[in-house]
Amino acid sequence: RSEAFLEDYICAHYAHECAVRFNERRPPKRVDYLVPNQILTLRDVNYSIERFLEGDWVKHNNIFGMILSNRRTPDAFSHFSYLYSNRRFIILDVQGAGETFTDPAVVSVDVGRFGYTDTGLKGI
């Protein structure tokens, strides 16, 4: 679905912007969010391509805000995104290798605004 691809792309941009602002505050560990920079279309289906991440893949939280790892930086980042957005959205489903994350979910006060993973207030 083209709209699902676009939703993922928009969420990646929101997460990247929050990561830039988070890093401006000089946290103990900086974070990076990948934004798909290439689009591959095969048989009318869009695929995003990101660089390969070295290291162990860890999912730190999910779209309902459940904490899944003992790392503090990913959850501090999620919390920061909520404050940065004036409590309008939060970046969840934080996953990746090291401090580089990908495939975020933006969960907003307007359930569904950012696609099917936007669980609204249940996630916030």
C-alpha cells in the first residue's frame, strides 16, 4: 500500500527531527534515527531501503509504551519526544542496534493520525 509506505516515511522524519533536538541537549548518549533514503518500486509496491545496522538488534519499547529493555536512553528519548511535541505525540516502537534506531511509530493524541500503529492515548 502506498499510503502505508508514506506513513512510515513521515514517522521516520518525525523521529529524526526529535533525535536532532534530543542531541542538541547533549545527553550522555546521542541517538540517531534512520530515514529511508531510497525507494524501490517492484510490481507497483514501494519498499524503503536503509543502511545496514551493525550489532545486536533490540526492541526497547512498543506502540503501547511498554518498556521492553533495561536501557535508559531509548525511553528517555521517547519521553523527550512527548515533551518536545507539547504532549501531542510520542515516538515509540524504538528499535535498532546500539543508539541507532529505525522504523518508529508516532503515537498521537489523534488516534490513527500517523497510521495503523498510532494507538492514541492508549500508547501515550
